[in-house]
Amino acid sequence: MISRVTSQTQLRTAQLNLQQNMANMSKLQEQASSLKAINRPSDDPTAAAAALSVRAEARAVDQYSRNADNGNDWLTTIDSALSASTNIMNRVRDLTVQGGNGALSPAAKEAIAVELDGLKEDLLGLANTSYLGRTVFAGSSNAGVAFTPVTENGITTYNAESNPASSVTRRIGADTTVRVDADGAAVFGTGPGSVFSLIDTIASNLRDDTPLSDQLDNVDKHLGTIIGQRSEAGARLARVERAQSALVEQAGSLEAQRSGLEDIDLAQVIVDLKLQEVTYQSALAVTARVLQPTLMDFLR
């Protein structure tokens, strides 16, 4: 059966074609103004879903990067504190060797003891180093300082638990965390066995004219411990720095993927828009020529 082509059919077909051309041109104009290939999910559902996935991953990478930056600052602060502590302990060792000289006068020994007292205070200040109000050697403790000197007995008290559960960590990957604090008890010791008590003992022995030969080994032991803890913190710092570099590369890769899904090639869109405008104008001209019904057309 052959369908009859009426004027109404021709009008509807022509209108449909013109509307389709206008829709294509409108879409290209919107892309040119927004610089986005996807302005609503219906434009390309598959690409829109992929873009949302890439954006979610990019947000996670941004958070990991912020965590890594914060961890880097914590570990850099710790490294600086341990470096200064190492210098202080080297000076304590030199003074211990110097104080062991039996030819020193009581005044000279007192001068060394006074300097040791000052070094202890400096070391205590380093042990209470903080970053953004958080003590870096006290784990997750909310105490204002990591170590508190007790005046009555002269023993320094550690204000945190010495266990991994109280440590401060930062997540730098989906399945990767790194510790960013240091165990103050492991670094400086606690109670009578702390480095602070050792310095007090050396100063007291100098004032009492007690031999210091037994204390030199203790100084070397604490010095080695601090150096070892600095090496451990340095290894974690290097790990964080590697993660930072990897996250920067990953962020760049995800941005390239997002751009490929969402952004347009402006030059190509402008060319397509001009072609669509020409097509639309041509369609208007052709339709105007083809559809010219007169009264005589209807009387035939």
C-alpha cells in the first residue's frame, strides 16, 4: 500500500528536520559557551558516569595529597628536633669526657655542670617540640607537653602511652598509612632511665667530685638511640616524599582523563557550529522553496 503524501505530511517532515538542525546548533552553542562536552547526564550517559568516577578518584587523591603534606610537615619537624638533639648529646659527651679530667678545679667542674644544666633544658624543649599545637613526641596524647619535669624528685615524666596504638598516622593511599609522630619514650627514655636524668646525674657527679667514667657509656647509648630514631623517622619521611611525588603524577593523569571526557576542543566545536549554521540556513531556504502552497494547489 502506497501512503499518500499530503501537504500536512510535508510540513511535519520539514518542521522535524528544522527542529533537529536547531537542536544540534543549540547543543554546539552551549558547548562553545560552557567549554564542556557534557552539560547534563543525558548528553552522554556513559561518558557522564565515567567522568563521575574519575572525579571521585581525583577527590580521594587530593585528600591523600593533603594527608601526605601534613605528614611531611610532622616528620620534618621531628627530623629537625632529633638533629638538634643529636648535637646537644654530642656536646654532653664532650663535656662528660672533659669533666672526667681529674686535674680540673672545682670551679671548672661547676662551670661544666652549669652548662650541662642548660643543655638539659634545651633538650627538654626539643623533646616537647610541637607542630600546630600537637606535641610530635607524645603520640595521640592531649597533654600540652610530652615531658614534664617533676621538681620534687628531679625525674622527668612522660605524658603519653608508649605503644603503637597511641601513635599518629596519616593515610597516603587507599591501603597505605604511615606513622608521622615519634615515640618520645623510645627516643629520650622515661623516669630514672631517661636522658634527662642521665644529664642530671653527670652534673651532680661533677659537683660531688664523683668519677664520670661509668657515665660515658650511658651517654653513648642514649646518643645512639637518638640517632637510630632519627634514621627511622628519616625513612618514613622518604616514604612520604615518594608518595607525594606519586600522588602528583596520579592527580595529573586523572585530570587528563577528566579533561578528555568533559572538555571540548574549542576550535573543532566552532567549526562544527559554523557548519551547522550553514546547514540550518540551507534547510530553511530549501524548505521555503519546496513548501509554497497556494490556493490553486488545494483546488487541484
